[in-house]
Amino acid sequence: MPGAVTSSREAPPSVPASFESALAKLPEGYVDGIFGNRPWGVTVKRSEDGKRTWLYGEELGGTDIVSFNLYHLAGSGPTLKPCEMSSAKVVEFVLGFVPSTAKAASRP
């Protein structure tokens, strides 16, 4: 019956351990890097209590963006909340983004 209310809820997409590991390795704040052979600028912010990680990335000289929040709440596993894009795009980006080491090396 279309539109019928059911007792089961659609589970949020699972967050791969490889995604969480790659995200944890990204530095807090802004970093330049490469994704898909194109330059990107990425900002990562983590809440003091460790329950939320926010990432915003944009293709430098292009139009593509990636943005999401990852929540770690009591009683549930990590919950990924992409901002107007697919979870698959977010996961692919975090797994494929390579931060630049030039920024650190160029500082006196």
C-alpha cells in the first residue's frame, strides 16, 4: 500500500572503517591537496567532545565541492550526513584525497 507507515526505519548508510581512518589522518584546519589529479582546498573541524567532524572541500580553480558532518553519538555507530550530495561521493573523496606536504615544508 503506497504511503503506508511501517515500523521499520531505513538505516543510515554504514561508514566504512577505511573512511573513518582516512578522515582521522586529515589535519584540523585548512590543507591543500590533490583529488582526481586536481588541486583541492579542504577544511576540517572537530568538536571538542569528539562527537562531530565537519569537512568542507572545494576544487581550486573548479566548481566541485564536498561537504559533510560525521557524528559519533551514544547508542549508535558513526552517522554520516552529506550536505546535498551522495554518501558515496563523500567516501570516495576522503579515501582519495592526498594532502600536500609542501605547505609544511615551505615554512621556515
